Amino acid sequence: MTGFLDSLLSVTTSVANFMWGNWMIAALVGTGVILTVATRGLQVRRLGESLRLLLGRGSRAGEGEGDVSPFAALMTALAATVGNGNIAGVATAIAVGGPGAPLWMWVSGFFGMATKYAEGFLGVHFRRVAPDGTMLGGPMYYARDAVRNARLGAFLGGFFALAGMVTALFGTGNMAQSNSMALAFHDQFGVPFLVSAGVLTILVGIVIIGGIKRIAEVSERLVPFMILLYFVGAVVILAARLTHIPEALRVIFMSAFGVQAVAGALVGTTVQRAVSLGVRRGVLSNESGLGSAAIAQAAAKSDDPAKNGLLAMTGTFIDTLVVNTLTTLTIVVTGMYQLTDAWRGAAEGNLTSTALTAAAFSSVIPYGGFIVALASFLFGYSTLLAWCYYGEQCFKYLFGVRLTVAYRWAFLVLLFVGALLQGRYLNIVWYVGDTFNAFMALPNLIALLLLTGYVAKFSREYFGDRTTALAKLRAGEFLQEYHSRRHG
């Protein structure tokens, strides 16, 4: 068994490194840059409006057909994104790529806000009503129904659905989360992995039986609380180390652009590795470019897809530019980044993943690791709920609704297995997740690039005259004009 796991670790590492080479980084960030230019920096110009939508009463109720309120849809999307990628993912990026890796999370997150806007808009605009009255939407639908070349659109939609289903079952949407949660509870409370696996499986199973409405109901209550809990803990640490923040920022920026600038202490890392790990973990964390948020937004009660795009955009802002920043700064200001492979080389006892973040909290707050363990549980639990729904929607696209129960059982079984896979082989889970995140991103990015002009044209008219733009959108005039122009 050990030989098989060693081989599997080697293969998954090689494949993930290839899939997250410079070409994928260029594709993800480049798509965000193109959408930023096409929408004229919408994530900057409209950030205030998007935050007002988030905090306003209208997002709690919603208007038009749909399964859940726009706020609940956003909380479901945040449930998926504000997960252990923010705790374990950020820490892993620092442990392997150095303290500069998170800077590239911020860069990808900034441009990813434009990407997330497009995904949210298209997800609601091209959604469909299922025979049971629930909403179906996501990249598989806007690729199939909006891309002018029907064969290409159908291929992109099918490929995305397949990759999304595998990610939800085997990757970062499932096994990686249960893995990190079980590790946190084992390290902080001595809970056996088998016990954590059993409890997690039962708790997730109770909720996912109720489908999107039950998942959204739990997410709407759980997500704000868990973010506030983590936020308060991190702010306490930063307040205690306030004078260290300028030096921490210097270390982050120096490491991101040249390891020798940090006193030559880093070993085994390069700028390319910092960029790769930063963007890779950034995408794992905020999911901009993956298209997953479009699935959640498609369930919202809304008759204005642009508002859903703006709400979706706030998800990346909260996840990457707020929560990830808190994790990064707590690890750097406490000096815990110096106890990692990236800093000291491969050495016994080096910190990584959830243990690194827990050590940073514990160094300032008595029993601070308990906060991380609880946050890891809440973050991971909410992510498991959301990704079960994402995978289920992809599964329905491929196989219909009849086998949905079988999918849910498969999800629970693999969740259980993921919690048991620990030690040096835990990277298998992360690398499998990385690989299929890339497989999800590819068809979604192609579809977004093909539809960039469509998104840009509507957005320009919408923010000029919303009533007229929405009327044209509902009548199908934008899509007809866009396809006619491309044909001409």
C-alpha cells in the first residue's frame, strides 16, 4: 500500500505542477485582466455599489424566480470559497512558496473580481428551470447556450461538468476539506481521525439531504458567524503585533519578487514557485475563474443578473483581500513562517497547512489553536455543503436527476476517506484538487473569453440605462446582436 501511495503522490505532484505552470497562471490572470479592461475596471468603479447590495435588505428577499435569496446564494458561494483554503491553503502556499506567495493571491484576487462578476452575471442570465421547478445554471449552461459555435459550447459545458463533479467528489471540494478539519481536531484536541471522519459524515449528510434550500439556509446563518470569529481572532493578533506589520509587509513583498532580498534565508524557492503557489492557492480559495460561483448565483431569486454579478464579485473581495490577508499577516508577524520548508529546507518538525496557522494564533492568544480548529471546522463544513451542491448540479447536467441520491452517497463516502488520509500523503488530496480545479477552469475561461464582448456591451449599457438594458437582455436582443456581429 505504501508503494502505491508513493507512486500516486509522485504522479499527482507532477500533473498538478504541469497544470499550474506558467501557461495556466497566464490564462487565469490574463482572463481577469481582459475582463477588467473590457468592463473598464468595474471591480474598482462598482465596488461600493456591490458592498451596498451585500448589506442592503433587497439581497435578503430577492425579486423574480429562483430557489433562494441573493444573499443566501452569495453565502452559499462564500461557504464554498471561505473554507480551509483560507487557513490550510494560505499556510501551505507560505510553507512551500515562501511568505511572498500570498502577494500573488492578492493580484489574482483583484483581477479575479472582474472574472467573478462575469460568472455571476452569466450564471443567472443563462440559467434554466428544471422539471421539478428548481434552477439549473453555471458555466455548463452559459457555455452551451451562449457560445456561438454550438459544438464547441456543448463540449465546453460537458467538460466543465465532468471536471466539476470530480473536483466535488475527490478534490478540494470534499476530501481536502475533511482532511484539514480532521487534522486540526487531532492536533488541537487529540480527536482520533476515525471519530472526526464519522462525525463529519453524519453532520454533512443531515444537511445535504435537503438540497440547495437547506444548504443555503445553513450557510446564511453559519458563514457570517464563522468569518466574524476568525476575523476577531486575527485582529487580536495583529493588534498585539502592530509594530511588526510594516516589517511583515516588507518580507512579503521582498519574498514575492526576489528571495535573496530576505537576507538570503529562504531555501529551495523561486519567484516562479511563489507565483505558482500564490495563484494556485488563490484560485482554490476564491474560485475566480473556476465558474463554481455561477452555480450558486443561478439559484438566486433575481430578475437582474447584473446585480448578481456585483454580489458575486464581493465574494472574491471578502475571501482573498480580507480573510486571506488576515491569515497571511498573522503567520508573518508572528514569525511562524520561519518554521517552514520554504525557509529552513526540508527538516523534521517543519510546520505546514492548518498546523502553521494554528501555531501563529497560539503564539499570541492562549489556546489560539482552538480558534483555528473551530474555524477550520466551520469553514470546512460550510465548504463541504456548498461543493456537494456544485457537484450535484454538474452531475445532473451529465446524467439527469434520477441518480442524485447515489451521487450524495458517493460524496459522503469519499468525505469519510479524505478525513483518514493524513501524514505525508495528505498532499495527494491537495494535488488532485489542484489538477481538477485547473480542468474546471479551462472550459470556463474559454467560454468567458468568447463572451467577454457580450458581458462588456451589456455592462456598459446597464450602468448607463438599467431599465432599457434589462429589457433588451430579457428580449434576447443582446445575444442576437452579439452573435450577428461575430458572424459578420
